[in-house]
Amino acid sequence: MKSRIDFHIHSCLSPCASLEMSPRTIVARSKAAGIDCIALTDHSCTKNLPAFHEVCAEAGMNCLYGLEASTAEDVHVLCLFDNLRRALDFGEMIYSHLPRLLNVPERFGDQPVVTVDDEIVGFAEKLLINGTDISFFELIPMVLDAGGLCIPSHIDRPMCGAIEHLGFLPDLPYDAVEVVGEVASEIAWRWPVVRFSDSHHPDQIARRFTEIETESFTVPALREAFQRLILK
């Protein structure tokens, strides 16, 4: 079955995202754009995943549960799970590795936790756009050992991309690598290459997506589907 996937979407919980990015808006916009499976990947926090889970279930939208972790080197990595509880546990661990610097909404933006009906029930206290104290080389096996998919974010982008911040792309067992522009053949021959929207505003949803062949959206099935994207 050919499916369109977008596994890099931020909700209003991310301070750099629009307050319009509620779980309900994300799901509605994704369905309207013809996306078959989405993932919510806020910065270093998973507190909006429960509402996202409920909205996806109501709408019949396939989904993964995740976050975008920032390493000690300021490299962004998508950490994706097919189990809500596992994602929430991993998210709590990542949040605990953020520095004790509180968000200043007037400077960085709000970080609201919301319900399925867009009601604000709290706020993430720590500034979520900070890097954790976990290195890139430590984070990759942590995600895989926790049963998740590990995808370095926008590796070709100067800001928070692995190539720019590390000077190279380490030879590690990523499930895929996310790119924004053209990709070097030596990368496409080594790892599956995917493109996602990295949406922070409603009109960005589905601006980039990836088509895969898969019968389900579990971690093992997606891992197999990604492998078929590698250049032969």
C-alpha cells in the first residue's frame, strides 16, 4: 500500500510554533492534504501527545508519537514511537536532560499543553528550544534501545543539522535521514532519505512529505519500508 507520511510536525507546545497548531488543527489539515500517517514531534517534550492521540483516534488518522530532541551539539533528531506510553516515557527522560532554564514567553513564545478541545491546561516550564546534555552519539542508541525510530532532522540545513554542527554525518544506524534540499549520493546510498514538512504553522503542513510502500505504521513495518528507499 502506497502511503504519504509526514513525521515532523510541531504543535503549539513548541515555542517556535504558531498557537494555531493545536492537535485538532494538525489532524484536520493533514487529512485535507491527503497525508496518510503523521507524527507529532515537539521540541524535547511530549505533553501534547495525549490530546494528539485522542484526536487521531476520533478522526481515523494513522499516527506515530514522538518528539524532536536537541543534542548537546544542538543537532536535532526525530525520535518516533508507535506506542504512546513508550513515547511519553522517553519524552519525560529527554525533558529531564534539559537545563534548568525557564521559558520566557514574551521572548520565546508560549509553550501550552492543550486538550482535544484546544483548552489550555498548563505550560511546559523549561525552555524547550534548548539543547539537552545528551550527545548525538549517545542519543542515537538510546532511541533505538527504547524501541523507536531514529531520524536525524534536516541534516542539510545550517541550523541544527548534523552535517553543519558535527562537520560530517557519522556512520550510525539511523532508520532514515531527513533532508530539505538535494542530497549527496553517498548519503542516499547509505541511508533512506525522507522529506517531511517540519511544520510550525498550519499552512506548512504537507509542504514536504514522503511516499512509502507499507502495510502498517508500526516501527518494524516502517523500518522495512524505509529500507526500500535506499538507492541501489
